Amino acid sequence: MTPRLEGKNISVTFGDILRKVEAVKNVDIALEPGQTIGIVGESGSGKSTLARVLAGIQVPTSGQVFYEGKNIWQGKVAYSGQMRKKVQMVFQDPYESLNPRMRAVHAVTEAVSFHQNVSGEEARNVALNLLERMGITGQDALKLPRALSGGQRQRVSVARALSASPEVLIADEPTSAIDQSAQSQLLRLFNELIADGLSIILVSHDLGVIRYLTERVYVMESGNFVEAGDTTQIFENPQMEYTQKLISSIPGHITKSR
Ligand SMILES: Nc1ncnc2c1ncn2[C@@H]1O[C@H](COP(=O)(O)OP(=O)(O)O)[C@@H](O)[C@H]1O
Ligand SMILES: [Mg+2]
């Protein structure tokens, strides 16, 4: 089976000869249709850089990204033509990606008009439906980003991403900037999207979230994958000391003594 999204031998180096940061070093990653995979690792390990490469936002220094077997880069453009809507990304802090002067419904309507072939009034209705699905209804849909809670802003951001009807959602620390109850709500939402068949790459340093949502986990340290496997196996029987440390740092987690 051809993976839905695949990164082959991806490397990203920042800086120049004097100050070189190898953020990602020769990693391979594959996302199967309908699968949810997690990328975990401590801060600075290269998770966001890799996520951005897979989303076509960051040009890799070397290596290739394939969407259903097709190179996502055609010249200097990533995800052009038929691939354009297929892969969408949401970020940790949607405050930065949302226009502060645009009300929720307008922000989503704009995305709907961009991605779908529908006119003004219809686009607005599609947007209102998407927002409703995200649990944002009534007056809340008419609010500016600053009047919404962090969790609501994150859900507006997800609504914008879903307006493209993507096959793949790449989420970079989607629950990190929001409080506990907003997190639970977002996790339930992601569960519904998974049930609907969306393929998801979830980047998080929160292993609780990763364990709850994903089937397969890639553990990243200093730009490398140190370990990858089924989520249950990684959490119950981590092979590498680095992974064991990450897992034992989960609040409330009791480490098995060996
Ligand atoms: N645009 C950039 N320019 C220079 N260095 C960067 C840039 N983006 C990330 N880095 C560096 O690459 C490494 C990996 O960063 P990042 O992918 O953001 O890690 P993570 O998401 O796991 O915290 C870090 O050392 C970071 O400082
Ligand atoms: Mg990051």
C-alpha cells in the first residue's frame, strides 16, 4: 500500500557554516490512510521542523516528501494542483494565524471561499456548519479572536483547516496553549475526525495526548528518531532510555521498576 504521506530521508539544516543547526537528520516517516501517528520528543528535538516539511511549509535541505506517491514539490511550489487541499496544518497558537480583526465566522468563510467553489451566502452557511461542528455556535461565531477563549480559537483554526476537506491534518502542539477542559474538548473533536477517516500527524510533547489519540509513535531526539512503534508498545515497553525518561515525566505516571 502506498502511504498517504511519506517523508524519505528528510534532513533540515539551519544557519551557515559557522553556526549550523541540524534540526532534522535523515528521518523516514510514513502515514497510512486513516492512521493517526504521533511525533514526540523534548523541546528543540526537531518536531515542528519535520511537521513543517511534511506540510510543505519548510523546504528540506535534503530528502523528499510524497503525497500518495507523488513528490509534493513541483519546482518551487509545494502541494500544487490536485494536492493543494489535501494536507492542512494547525499550529500551537492560533492567535498568530488568525486575523485579529476578523470574526470567527468571517475567518472560516474566507477559508471556505478559498477552498470550495461556493458563493458568499453559501460559503457563510458552510462556515457556520463547520463552526457548529467545532462547538462554536450563536454569538461566539460572531466574536473576534481576542473575545474567544484559547480553546475556541484553536477550534476556529481547525474549522479553517477542515474547510479544505483535507485527507491529512498535521497538528503541531494543538493542546499546549489551552486549559485542561478545552484540551478534553479538542481531544474529543480529534477523536471524531479520526473516526471519520481523517489521517492525522500529531506533534506534541504531551505524551498523555499522544497516547490517547495515536496508533503509532515516533520518538525524536536531536533531529533523529530514536524509536518508533505501536503506541501501546512504546508506552508499555519503551526500549530506549530517552523514551523511558519522557514517559516517566508524564504527570501521574508511575514508572515500572526494572
Ligand atoms: N528558522 C529557524 N532558524 C534557525 N534554527 C531553527 C529554526 N527553526 C528551528 N530551529 C532550530 O532547530 C531545532 C529544532 O527546532 P524545532 O523543530 O522547533 O523543535 P521542536 O518543535 O521539537 O521544539 C532547534 O535547535 C531550533 O532552535
Ligand atoms: Mg515545536
